Amino acid sequence: MKKENSYLMMCLAMQEIADFYNIFEINELSSLIDIDNEKYTIIFGNPVFKECTKYEVEIKLKDRYGQEISKMIQYNLIAK
């Protein structure tokens, strides 16, 4: 039951992650995504260039039971 509840809570946390971000640097992305680090591990995939300054990256959440879910998000690198 705890394992199933953990998966459900992880799904809810993933839904709160926005689909698109505007950032100045790639490392900013991890600070903008607010995830409980005691419950989940967040893993960022390799960014994929889409066009001009737009990128797409897969993020995964993994819980202590080894369950994981993923989501594709996009971000735009803004010039300073």
C-alpha cells in the first residue's frame, strides 16, 4: 500500500511541474522545479535542441521503491 501511495504522490508531484520554462542558464532549471528531495530523486536527461533557443529535456522522478515516472518539458534560454 505504501508503495502504491508513493507512486500516486509522485504522479501528483509530476503534474505540478510546468511544461515550459524561461531560464538564463541550464542549471537554473533544477532550482525552479520544487520537488521534495527526501521523497524523490529528480533526474534530468540530455537537452535536445529544438529551434533557435528552445530545448526539450526529459525529467524523471524516482522514489525509494525504485518506481519512476518521466515527463518531457521545454525551456527557452534567454540571453542576458
